[in-house]
Amino acid sequence: MSKGGEQQASSPELARLIDHAFQPLEEAVATRRIPGGVLGIVERNRGRAVRAAGLAQRVPKVRPMQADTIFDLASLTKVVFTAPRILALADEGEIDLDAPLISVMPDLRQYDQNAWERKVTFRQCLGHQTPFPAVEPIYTYGQDPNLLRAFVLQREWRAGPPVYSDINFILLGIALERISGKTIRQMEPGPGFAFSADPDKAAATEHCTWRGRVLSGEVHDENCFALQGSGHAGLFGPAAAVLDFAQGLLDGGGASKRAVELMRTPLSQTRTHGWERPYEGWSGGNLCGPETIGHTGFTGTGLWIDFDKGRAWTLLTNRVHPTRHFDSGILSLRQAVGDLINAGF
């Protein structure tokens, strides 16, 4: 690792590739659309490279972005932490993906045995194929995490068409807690990951009007904060840990063969078991092959894995610092980086 913002590339070809793909991130920083970011690429036969630009924090103090800066990974938690554990339990025969959640949580909507929520399965939650709303401000209903879990389980949720919903993974997280007998934050987060970070080593996120401070090293997602750990957000890690995770999936050592197959198996036009798959306008750009999966996080994070090319890349930014209420252009940035990586030379 070189000092500061760059990790030495493992090969000249990879060095040229990250030079090429880094340009949109540099431009986004230069035009102040985002404070800073880290791009990392790993390839099966050419090693890895990591590069950083800009600031880890802009206010109330200024800190430079480093290649090893720790990020609030937000919804990458869904695919790095929660989905692999659910798929591992299925692989081990502990759960049936097509069984309803009540097979583990019989008290889900326990006062209405005919409630639609009692019919929702693990597989439907993994693929966001449920009627749950996209998001709910759970944190506004109280401060006790156990009370909020009860609220999630007993609420009569408004049903709608299937959408990407945090509720799906909040419920999967509660299922993991029931099966293990531990809270999320008592579980092992995985190599290189944690559920918080040293504020001086983390990328700052938002000035939270609810908590009254700029957040750094503590989870940005309000619901995860109030629940004191959840299946939909809360994981922290640097680019190196994210690339290690991706490399484990590419090499076959990070999950069982069956689990990786399910991560790649379509459940809809846009989703697999936990992940997104390429579609027109998706975050990975227009040049991704059909064997690519990916996911993004609200704080400005993302990970994409191409099993055909044996390549993965992660783009980690603090695009919500100091506020989410600003057009950072994060989608176009993600797409531009993905297209440059896949176009090659």
C-alpha cells in the first residue's frame, strides 16, 4: 500500500485500467458533486488496485480520503452480510427459502392468522417480491429497539406492488436473530467489516437533523440506528474488505457453490437472490455482461461482480456528506465508471 490515496496495482494492465476508470470519480470530486471516493478493482488473474480522491470529511473539519478509509456501506449490508447468511442457512437445511417467515417467526402478524404478511417467504424477501412498502420511518415510532421490532412484526403493513423494500431485509435480519439467539450487532460481521468505525478513520456521511450532528463512524440509516442493528444496513468496511468479499465469491471460497448459484439466479427481470442483475439503466452501466450482479447503498456505495470475466469493482463515496438533499449525480457516476471498466482498452 502506498501512502495516502493509492494502493499499488498488482499488474501494469490493472494499473492502466484503474487510471482509465478513475477519471469520472476525479471529475465528480473536482466539480464538488461529491466530497470524495474510493475505487477498487479486483481481477482473478491480475490482482487488485485501489485509488482514492477528495475528502473523507468536509465539515465541521476537513480530512482527506484515503485508500483505507472506512465507509458506512448502507444497503451493501443486504448482500454482504444478510443474504449470504440466509442462503447459508438454506444450504445447511436450517430454513426452506420457499417457507413463510412464520416458520421462524410464528408471531409475525399473530393477531390475524389470515394476514398476507404471514404468507411472505424468505425467497420473496431476498428478491424484493413482496407487497411491503419501499421504506417506513420506523425510528419515529419510538426509541426502544425491542419495541420497534415488535412494531415491525405486528404492524398491518400497507400492501402494494412489489418494490425494492428495506422491510424485506429488516425481517430477514430479525429471522437471523431468532435463529442464532443473538442480536445483529452481537454477530460476527465478517472479515474486515464492523458495525461501527473510528470517526477519524471513516468517511463522514450526513449532518443528521434528528441526531443533531455530522455522522462519522456511526450508522447513517435512521431505522438501523433505532433498531440498534438490522439486516438492511449498518455494516462498515474499507474497499479492501469489500474486494476480499467479492474475490471470495469469484474464487468459490467465500460461500458455498449453491449459495453463489442462487446469488446469480434471476428471480425477476432486475433481481436475483439479494442482488440486482443487469437491466437498462442499472447502476453498473450499459456494458455489463449477463453474468454480472451488483448492489448499491444509499450513502454512495456500490459493488459489482462479473463472474464471466472474473472481475469485481467497488465504488465507495460519501455522496450524502453533508446532506442527501443535493443532486450528486451518483447514478451517472456509477454507470460511467462501470462502462469504462468494461470497455477496457
